[in-house]
Amino acid sequence: MTTQQSSGPDTPLEPGFPGGVLETKQASELNALARAGGSEEGALSLVATRTVYFDITDLYVFMHQHFNVSGIQRVIANIFSSIFADKHLILHKVEFCCFDNDTRVVNLVSKNALYEALKSIKRPNITRENLNKILQKLIIRNEINFYKNDVYIILGAFWISPSYPPLLRVMNEKEVMVGVYIYDLIPITHQKFVAASAVSEFTERCMGIILHSDFIMTISDFVAREVEALVAKEISFNIPVFSVPLSQEIEIIPATGAMSRKVLDATSEPYVLCVGTIEIRKNHIFLARIWEKLLRESKGTVPKLVIVGRWGWHVADLKELLESSDYLDQNVVVLSDIADSELSYLYEHCLFTVYPSIVEGWGLPIGESLAHGKLCIASNTSSMPEVGGEFVQYLDPFNFTGAFDIVSRFINNPIEVREAEMRIKLGFRPRSWNEVVKTMGASIDAVTKPAVSATETRCTLPKAKIILFGTNQQARRKIADFREFTYPLACVDGWDQPEYWGRWALSRMPKVRFTLDGITGRRKLRVALRFQLPSPTARVEVILSSGALQDTVTMKDGLPRWYFINAEADEFGVVDIKFHIKGDIQKVDPVRFLTVGILAMAVVEIDNLNDRMLMMESIRSYR
């Protein structure tokens, strides 16, 4: 393992960048922010030693597939660009890193190459070949050594990799501060708008990230409230949640040069613009029905509806409506994968914009519309009023008649549209990306210690209940029972990722750590553990110690069996069970040696006979 590189030769020459000596003003600002968490000396010491690592994995993967960033990746690109442009926004040394899902290694990222990549994706003439050359220079094959009080932040789509939770568990053990930026909880809170397979996957991975996070940032106050409710009410965790609202500022790329034929054709007549991925919750079918009624009932000219976005899921009804009607007699146009300059052109020349989404974590197109000085008619739900404030005309996305009246009113009253544009011009002040990063930096500085220390646990088990350690528990779990997501956290060290049946110990000295529901202080416990071996010929002896207690179990075949040991909780109610595995191990691939597999566990107080009876009944009925 090589040591992380310090800033120096790789520091970009054009922008300023964190990593040097702090200015007096910066140090005093941090003092004020960290005063609640410790002394001034401690705060300044934290500045001197802490490195903030931004994970670029999601953006890196996206740039290999697309030229133009949108949605989450556009947010990440703008945040990184602001960090490069102003070294005073974050008061610590900043590095960028990328997680290799195959090797499970976090590698350093070249700042120069990242800076060049961010510039390149804004160029209209960038080629796939040139962008790939830049991306090849992005990853420095230099595994990072993380240290106590460093900060590791995932800004992107954290659900893209199932390997994040094991990585973050290691971060927790090293007392690295883990932060995550959450864009929304829609797959959890609004499941009908998401593919069923995505609900399960997102929920599993989201909870895996949250349970290993020391602080959470969200893109709006609305999402912050949702996350706080999930964390506090559903899993009883105490994790700080900071609202870091997104920007309404955009880099308006001049709409110069040749526009593509599809854009010119779409804008050859007056039009209303709708920007956003085409999926069920964005409510495009609602909008198409409004245009259908406008075309049927209007006595005047009806402008075209131009929709800009990639096709998503659950839109079969929209496709059927458009295709069966020749896109409402060519009055609806759908554009995908257009250049940023073309999007600016579309904003500049539209009559106004519409955004009838049912639920959002933020609503970037609302801010984009206002930044272009254009009226936006948007939904009055979730976070969208935070984005638009007083400068947006709001509609109820569930009230078709009311929404139709609002849209038709502005189509038929151009003077009212111009008045709205004048109010935007005189009063709207977009929140800048610099402000976003500065708020993010303040959130980082406010976190001075882990949410749970290395000797504590985030796992509280119910009494007498069989706890499954394999992914087969997903089939048995009700999605609303979020506490069950915490149970795998009992495997704190030395365990492989869960498989369908359970999980393997990867070392001879793995650990299990948990608390028992309703137990505080020292207690004697009875623990049932279901083990198996990797082969029928293996012979293994396992010494299990918990506090002053010790038990030995001997396994002579590969079949799953229940074993019973005694354990004790410490003065804080925390139970540590340490394994010492002796005997045969099995090499299954170049990097894995399997010892013992754990399938399930159940725990009771040793002197509670009723609970012990319940536990035995559960074990007898276990399948």
C-alpha cells in the first residue's frame, strides 16, 4: 500500500486550490464553526490535519458513457468546478478519489486531469476519443491511506455499488468521518413511481450508506426533513443531517454556432419548454393531456410543447398517447442528448417553461428557467417551492382542471408572461454554486467526531428473534421494517459481503458486536449461532470470547448447525464476541481464504427463562 500524495506538482495551475497554509480569517471562521465541538486549539489542529476526500466514482463512470452531464452528475461537476475556482470555500486540504468496485480500493485522482475533464465536457466539439484520453489520466493508481479525522464524502449516486458499505465500515473503524449527499428518498417514500426491483436495491444500499455515515447532507430542506424522520423515527439513530440546498445558478453557455436540425425544427414556431428525464413521477402524461385539451378546445394558436430529456421508466402510457396521435399532430417534440449550448437556446427562445413533477428532491430545471429569466409553471409539492420561491407560478399536479386553467391563462396572456419575467429580472437572485460549497464546508466543519465510536455499535438486536445474515432475509423482510437493515452491522470486522445463505469469515479472528433491545449495563447473555464450514472434510475449532467468558465449539463437517455460547454486555450494554478460528481453511480464489460461515444468530438474557423458551421455539421452526 502506498502513501497518499500531497498537493504539489499535481495542483492545477489555473485555479486556486485548498492545501496550503490557512489564512487568519479562515482559521477564525473554523474556530467559530467548531467551537461547540471542542477548544479553539482543537479546531485549528483539526484544520491542520484533516483531509477532505471527494469521491468522484459516479461522475467518472458517467463520463465514460456520456458527453453532457445532467441531473446528479451536473451537480457534482458544478460543485467540483467551484472548489477548483475558489480555494477559500472549504477550509481543509481537499483531494479527489475514486472507488474501484473490483479491487475495493480507493485510488487518488489527478486534480489536473479532473480539472481538464470538467472543462472538456463543456466544450461542444469534444470527441469521445479526446475525453477518453483525459479519463485515462484521471486515476492515479495510488491506494489512499485514510487517517483519523479525515473526511470521505460521496456526492454521487451512492446506490451504484453494493461494495460501499464494507468500505465505509473500514472507514468507521479508522474513525474517518463519512458523509453522504442525499438527493431524495423517492424509491422509499414514493415506491409506485419506481421500478419494483429498484425499490429493493435502492433501499438496501441507501440504508447501508446511512448506517455507516457520520453526517448526512441533503439537497433541500424537504429532503432533510424526510431523512431526519427516517433516521430518528425508523432506526433510532443520532446522525446529524444538514440541508445544503442546490444552486439556481447555471453557467449560461451562449447559444452561438450552428444549432442541430432537430433543435431548429422544434423551435421554428412558438413553444413551451419542459426539461427533465421522462419518467412517471415527472408527470409528462399530465402535461400531454393538457396539450391535448388545448389543441381540442383552444380558439387561438396553441404553441408547441418541447420536452427535453432522456426516456426513463413507467412511461408506456405517454408513449402510446404520443405515438398513436403522431405526437399530437406534431405539436409535441421530444429531444434527447442535446448540447448545453442548444439547451440554452431552447430556454432563451421559449415562451415559458413547465415542470409539473409530482415529487422532487430539488428541481434543477426550475432554477435553470429562472436563471434564464423565464417564467416557470411548476408543481407546489415537495421541494419545488424552495427552488422557485415567489418567482414561480405554482400548480397542483393532481388537479388537472386547475393546471389546465393556469397553463392556458399564460398562453393566452403574453403580457402576464412579460410581467412575470420582469419580476424575475428585478428580484431573482440565484443561489450560487459557491454558496452551495461554502454551506457544504460548514457542514463538514460542524462534524468533529464520529456518530458512533470504534468501540460502540450501530446494531441493536431484538430478544429471542432469529437474525439472518444472508441476503435471503430480503425475501422475508417487510420494506417498512427499517430496523432490520441494522442487523448486518453486527458483523463488524473480518467478514465477507453477505451471500444468499449468509456470510463467510475472511480472517481467523473476526468479530461480532451489538446491543440487545432493552438492555443497559452489564448483563449475562445466551447466544445461539448457526455456523457452517466451506467443505465437508474441514475440521475447525472456534474459541469465542466475550468479556471474561469463553467458549469453544468444534465443527467436524460442513453442515449448518446451531451452537450455543455465553456472552456478556459491558457497562454500556455493548456485546463483543471475538472469534479465534483454528484448523482448516479453504482457498476459493486468489484473494479469499474461507474459514467459518455464519447463517443466523439469536440472543437472550441468560436468566430470562421465558425468552430462552421463545428462542428455542424460533430455532426449532427455523428453515
